[in-house]
Amino acid sequence: MGLGLAILSAVAFGGSGVAAKPLIEAGLDPLHVVWLRVAGAALVMLPLAVRHRALLRRRPGLLAGFGLLAVAGVQACYFAALSRIPVGVALLIEYLAPALVLGWVRFVQRRPVTRAAAVGVVLAVGGLACVVEVWSGLGFDALGLLLALGAACCQVGYFVLSDQGSDAGEEAPDPLGVIAYGLLVGAAVLTVVARPWSMDWSVLSGAAHLDGTPVAAVVLLGWIVLVATVVAYVTGVLAVRRLSPQVAGVVACLEAVIATVLAWVLLGEHLSAPQIAGGVIVLLGAFIAQSSTPAKGSDRPVAGGGPERQLSTPGTTA
């Protein structure tokens, strides 16, 4: 059951980019798409926020930080990157986050990391060099690459905040409550930044195109809100509850593969052989780094965090 939920979560998250990019190309600003996604998901999760309202008193800093970085920051940077670079490339760059987390653990927290984790980081960075084709002077838009890297950095903030989710002697916050309030905080912040009142709402009544095939814009939006956000987060959290964070993290690496394949099939975004090989190397590096993470409370060196859905880790993005 846990493995099935983890795979479902990876599929749901991986489908966000291919549904969002046609909306952006149809005329919506990337920030407006992010606002629609987060605000819509926040409304769906509102009953859970009411149920866990005690979190506002117990963990206001955690909720605010999670909303700013793990929700608003990750989504805004990722969707803005989608408007300039292919979906698969944006997601693969975002998957540098586990490597950046290791850097945080080693140089900021001054805790040792395993040799296998370091090898995984080297592989991930080398694979990324192939994905962006550094030998050709960066074949992709430089701003798009920086935005994708910004998404990875915001995801690091998620990991750090999740690692502080449970203090010694205090009950860990319910991950569903953290997700619900994170979405509410993110929606509030994005309302100020995205200014949805200036959005071209008529785009939602029309059609967007998936590699030339017209699809109702509202259908794509429904997929982004209900499947790629609500279902993805909830199934991801439940998966981590049933699996160890390390195992769930390894399975979550499928998200990058799924997103790239969907972008290839639905959007016609073809990657070259070196880019495909680089993507495989990135995922291999993430696999090695995440699978070498010791059990919680172990005296072994720390390898790093899990993927962006490991909110149930008491003490982890995207």
C-alpha cells in the first residue's frame, strides 16, 4: 500500500508541469497559474486547516516558513521556469535539492555525511551538466535555469523546516495540517505577489493546446489543483507514513522521469541523447544519496533529506 501511494504521488506531481505549461502558453502569467493552483488546493484543504487550528498557536513559525518556501517559493520559481525551459529540464534542476541539503547539513549544521551521499551529489551535478549541455554554452535560457535553481533552493528550505518539525519531548505536528496551512499561507502571499485581479480570466473559458491538441483550460486547471496538488501531497504524506522516508524518497525520484516522459508525449518536448543520459545520471545520484540516509536517531553520518513530500518526517521539497 505504501509503495503504491508513493508511486501515485510521483505520477500526480510529475503531471503538474505538462498541465501548467499549456495554460502559460495560452496567455496566463506563470504566477497566476501558481496562484490558481495554490488557492484552489487551499480551498480544498480548508476543512483540514480548521480541524488542526491548534497548529496556529503551537507552530506559527513552521507554518509561515513552510507556506513561504515549500509552497509559494517552490511553485512560483518552478512555474516561472516552465515558461522559459522544457518541463523535464526544470524538474531535473529542481532535483538538485537533495545535493543542496547535503551541503546545508555538512557546512551549516557541521554534521558529517556518508561517502555514498557525496558520490551521489557528484553524479547529480555531473548529470545536470549534461542536461543543460554546458559544452554548448548553456543551450537553455539562463533566466529559466536560474528560476529552476531557485525552486531547488526553496525546496531546501522545505527540508530544513521539516527537519525542525518536531522538537524533543513535543508531539510532531500532523503533516496534513502543516500542508493545509502551508497552502493557505502560500495562497495569501501569492495573492499579494501575483495580483490575480489583473489576470486574464477569459483564458480559463477557452482552450489550451497539448502539442496541437485543444483541451479545455478549466480541465487542465482542475488537474493541477485536484490531482497535481491535493492528491499528490496527501498520497505522498500517507506513503511516507507507511514507508521509511528514505524508501519514499527513492520512489519519489520517479517524478522527474514521469514529468519528462509526459512532456515528451504530450508537449512534444524532445530531449537529446546526452540530455537523457544526464537525466538518468541525476536520478542515479539522487538515488544513491537518499538511499544512504541512516535511520532517524542513528549515530551514522547523515546523508540528507527526502523529496518534497516528506512532511511526516518528525525531526524534510519539491
